[in-house]
Amino acid sequence: MVTEAPPGRGLFITLEGGEGAGKSTLGKALAGELVDRGYEVVLTREPGGVAAAEAIRDLLLSEQPWRWSPLTEVLLFSAARSEHLEQLIRPALRDGKIVICDRFADSTRAYQQAGGADASAIDALETLVVSADMPDLTLLLDLPPEARHARLVQRGVARDAFETRSDDFHERARAAFLAIAEANPDRVIVMNASNSPEQLLKESMEAISARLAVRAS
Ligand code: TMP
């Protein structure tokens, strides 16, 4: 069964997965393809997407002399998400646009839970902040640990405070993403991030076209 959005609403697509999985490359390729097909597209990211949320991103991702508590991380990512939804995502969806967001609520569930946050706190904040605006489609780029390592070495120095966390942490986050996919088979499609960018674009476009067809019928 395909997730149905209210009539007139655009399509909300999120890209999820570990670092180095190729989300940004896929996001740009998808946006280009959909614009070529005549759709209005907003390509955005979390944490961030609007100035207020980018300010919270700077706080969260810079190396600090302290480590935020898991609950504080949930609160900060959720605060950034609330600004992003209110200022950019909801208005774009109301205007019938396709929103492609690089990371969203599943990242909080995967990463902050991997960091020790309580599932009930994550549930409560997700209900409060996201409410009915969960994505229509989530493309999960899954990358096994060896491949993740190889890509991060290729990329060079760690880019933020999360990349430097332990392998265990990243393995817990990966397992949590896969558990989210299993619990939400109508929304989440798991893709093998080791496949070529062309293959990933093709698979993603098939899933998106199916949802757009339902919307148009
Ligand atoms: P990025 O590398 O995709 O730009 O994401 C930045 C980092 O933020 C990444 O390591 C994952 C982390 N993150 C969370 O821990 N929780 C969240 O809710 C989001 C959106 C990102």
C-alpha cells in the first residue's frame, strides 16, 4: 500500500542513512531529474534548511569541549526541525511542491537512540514537532561498515562531531535505521548505497514516480 497525502499537498521525500552513503549526491540528482520533468522542487537538509535551524546546526555539529546529553541532542535537533517545518517544508508542501530533505526525523531516532536517548522522549518530541507531516517516502541508503570506512577515508578529515564517534555508535545507528525501515515498509525503501549513483537514481525515481502516479489519479 502506498502512503496517501491529503489532496493538493506536494510530496515529501526524505533521504536517510549513515555518513558517506551518498545522500547529497542522490538529492541533487533527484532534484535535477524532477525539475527536468516539470516539477517544482525544494532541496533542503537537516539539521538546517533555514537560517534559524542552521544556527542550531552550527551548535550541534561543531566540536565542543563538552558532549551534549542525549536528551539535549533530541531537543536541539527537534528545535531545528520545528523551525524548518514551519518556515520551509509545510509552506512548500501546501504549494504542491516536491520537498527532498537530506535527513529528517528518522536520523534523530537512529542517532540519538544510538547515543542513549530514551525512545519515549524521541516519540514525544516527534509527535509534538512533526505531527502529521511525516514523509510520504523515505529512501534509506544503507552502507555496511567496511564501505563506510573506505568512503570516509576517501573523503579525508572528519567533517563534524558525529563522524568522530565510535564504530559501535555508527553500527547502532545503522541497526536503528534498518529497524525503522522494517517497522514502516510502506514509507521506507532500503537501498544498497554501494550501488552506482545511476542505479540509485533509477531505483529512487521508480519509487517516486509510483507515488506521483497515485497522487495524479
Ligand atoms: P550530515 O552529515 O548528513 O550533514 O548530518 C550531520 C550529522 O548530524 C550526522 O552525523 C547525523 C547527525 N544528525 C543527528 O544525529 N540527528 C538528527 O536528527 C540529524 C538530522 C542529524
